[in-house]
Amino acid sequence: MAETLTRVAHALQPLSVEELAEAVAILRGERGVDERFRFVQIALKEPAKAAVLAAEAKGVGGEIEREARAVLIDRSERVTIEAVVSLSRGGVTSWESVTEGQPPFTFDEMLGCEKVVREHPEFREAMRRRGITDMELVWVDPWTAGAYDDETDHAHRRLARGLVWVRDGADDDNGYAHPVENVILTFDLNDGKILRLQDFGVVHVPMEEGNFGPEDVGPLRTDLKPLE
């Protein structure tokens, strides 16, 4: 890869849409990133302060090497990858496995978890025992699960704890006002399946309204100073 520089308005400006697409294309081409990988994040790898100051000294933005830092999940190998892509030189300059911890949840993981859980027979039965039969009203949010003594391979699994709420039927109802307690889900985000579903007994689901729109709480204040 030849040493090249890129002219930008400022050395710290975020990656453009074109740069993001280029970084993905480079990763797919050089590292065989395919459907088994999940992209968690791609963002500017900020250059060193000395490089930023040197670029500014040359004019508006100046010329500087543009790099992207990417975080990916290899779902087959159950490993997180941190990669650095040089957009100026058009190649991957770093590719490292992360052995500890997990990257944040992605939106598609959250939606996938909810979809699978809603269709699971044991979960549907647990909801039926609470008088809930319309699964479209049920919310399942994955939260970090932590580690447990009886799950010895937790370090290699991307686990989530599924917390459950239900809407009262209205599209704009705040489902978080209606928690469904005592249903404990452990979900594997890589495999897309429930590992454990525990029901510790039916608890009353509060159905009091908890919405916070203007029509729910009354007129907005008019005596606030403008934000400048």
C-alpha cells in the first residue's frame, strides 16, 4: 500500500457516507468479511494530536491519513474483532481479536431477539398464564446478562437477559409502564435462540397508564426562557 494523504476540511471530521462504504468494501475484500460477521461500529480513528496540529498548520484541514476503526463480531468463531482500515492507502492495517468483554448490542440483534422470543411456545404459554395473548403488544428488550457459575462458557457466548413489558393495545402506549415480572430469559445473540426460560410465578401486571405526551400531562409551560 502506497503512502498517501487525504485532504479534508478538518482532521477530526467524522467519516463520510462514502468513506464508511469504502471501509466496508476493503474489509470484505481483504478479510473475507461475509454474512457470518456483524458490523457493530465503524468510526474515525482519530489521528494523534501532533498530526492534527501539523495538518492545521498547512491550511484549512490540511492533508492527513484517514483511518477507520471497525468493531465486528465473528458469530461462527464467537470472537470480537477490532480492525483499523487506512482509507488513504486502501487497506487493512490492523486486525485483532478481543478476548475479554463484548461490544454493545446492535439494533438488529435487539429486533431479532424479540422476534424469536415472541414465537417461542414456552414464552407464549407464560404470557397466556398472565392473560396476554397478543404477542404484537409484547416488548422484549435484551439487557446485558452478566456471568453465572453454571455457565462455564459464558466468556465465549454473547448472552443477553430478555426483559419483558406489554402495551395496553394503543400504538403509542408506553409499554415500560407495564412490566411483566418473574419471566427470566437468557438469550444467545450469536445463535439467535433462547438458552433458558424461567417462570417464577404470575405477578400482577400493572396496567395504569404511564404516558408522558402533552395530551397526558396537560399544557406545556410557557414561562421558560429560550435556550441560547
